[in-house]
Amino acid sequence: MTDKVFLKKDWVEALKAARDSFRIFVPVRDGDFHNFHSLEDWTIPNFDFFNTRLSPKSIVYPQSERIFECLNDPEDPGKGILKEAPKDYPPQAIVGIRPCDAHAFHIVKKNFEGPEYRDPWWMQRFESTVLVGLGCNAPCPTCFCTSVGGGPFHEEYLDAILFDLGDRYLARGLTEKGGEFISKMNGGSSADEKSIKEAKGLVAEAEKKVVSRLPFDKIGEKEVTGLFNAPFWEEAAFSCINCGTCTFLCPTCWCFDIQDEVSGRQVDRIRNWDTCMSPLFTLEGSGHNPRDKKFQRFRQRFMHKLKYYPDKYKNGVQCSGCGRCVRYCPVNIDIRTIAGLMNEF
């Protein structure tokens, strides 16, 4: 597909022109951090960031979502009959998503679409979403995307990619959806040889800057029960406070709980994000909790990402290397360190 160049001074207006066809989400400075917000007339996009604090996971997979509803009205003939809550899936685009977060969507997709089941809500929203990536000129020191099947400018999971060339962006369509999105933008010009050469140079330089690694090459060979009963788990989990920051920020965590909420005569069945780090996550109605100890919940998180998922899907680890859990853990627990313990056990 044709590469196009947009001057940065014209970039936001060019994006706004595509709002006739897409709902657009862009990175916005939010205090000391960046997060994705809908592009409105009053929105001030800011593409000068390392990575957003929260991944754009919630744009496809809302933190809370009404999935069914019914009326608890004795006079209603449909009393107690659950019906799917009204939803729509308009075309939308996440502009500025990092390649690691786009990779994360495809890791999570394994859980929501399989040979025996298909989550209609997650899949319809994902299929209506265009992922317009922003390559990482300067990856964070905690990033390790290159060791889990990605890279600072990895294109495989994107519909389009942007190269930050200083005073301009080079936009490259990678799929039909990505090309359509770029065509809806105003302005821009065909990329010249100088811009294309600069973009290639950025890719080569960025790859060299990712020096962090996730060691997991030997984990697949190990017996599940051996790793499960390894002696290092309690010591490794000692400083963990089970706050759940790691799972809340993680773009590849997919666990959820389902609750029924009643307000007057309205009953809503709601799906909410949940976390395996919570002691309530495995609490049974009988009162028994198979993971009532902190180290058991800690072990579950790492075993799932680095052992159970790879063994089941044969698709690499359940991690895209964004490094958020490393940067924001209040007690400095590092997934790379835990992977090393598992790898060398």
C-alpha cells in the first residue's frame, strides 16, 4: 500500500477528518501519564510518550459491560427472561497504539475465539477496530518485546503503522482496513525516498535499544507439576502485597467475573474485569478457597503466563513485553526475574 507523509502541524486536523467514518481514540496526557481517549473537538492529542499507563485494552474489552438484562416485574410477561443488552459496534480506530499492545490483542484473542466457542461481544468489537500503531523510536528500559515475538516497529498485528520522523509522520497501511483509514484522512502526500529511508533507519536503531530479555526458552520443556511445586515460590512472593496492579495494567490479562445487579425492577448481568491476585477470585460458595495463600495466587499468575498458556496454545508466552508490570509494581517484583527462576529450575 502507498506510504503517505503528514506534517505534524496538520496531523490532528487530518485525523479529525476521519471521524465521519470512525470513532477515533488517541493518546492524551493525563497528569503525569498518558492514556487513550476519544478524539473530540476539545481533545488535545499528545503522541510524544513512551507508552500509556493503561493499554487500550478497555476499548475492545470494557472494564464493566452489561451483557444481559431483564425486568423483575410481576406484570411483565417476560419477567425473569434474560435478553442480550443492546449494543452497537461502530467502526473505530486506535491511533498511536504501540506494537506491543497490538500484539496483546492477538494473544488475548486466543481466549475469546476458539474452535469450540466464540465470545460475540469481544470479537465483534475487535473486528470493528482498526489498529494504527506508533513505532517506538526510544523503547523503555523495561521493555522486552523483542524476546516475546514483537519489536519496536513490529507490523504483524497492526493495520497501519506510523513512523515519527521529527516534524512529520510517515503513515503506512498494512491491511485493507488500515489503508481505508488512511484514505479517510485529509491532506498528506505520497512518501518520498528520503522519508522512507529515514523510517528504515528508525527501525534498525530502535531494535538495538531493546536490551532487556525475558528468559523462557527452557520453561516449555519442564513438567508442570515440577514447576508448580518448585521451592522458590514462597520466597519470590514474600514482598508481594496482592494489590493487583500488575494484572490491572496488563494488556494480556483477560480474567473476568459476572455479577447480577438489581435496581428497582431492572436486572443487569454485568461482566467485570477480575484478577487472579485477589483472594476472592477462587473463593467457592462452600467457603473453601483453593488459593487462599498469597504465594499460591502469585504462582498462578506466572504459571499461567509462562507455562499454562504456552503449553495450551503453542503460541509463545502470554506476555507482549510492554513492561508495565515491572515499571509500576510498588514492591519491584519483576516478571523477568521470575521467568529466570522458572527457566533455570
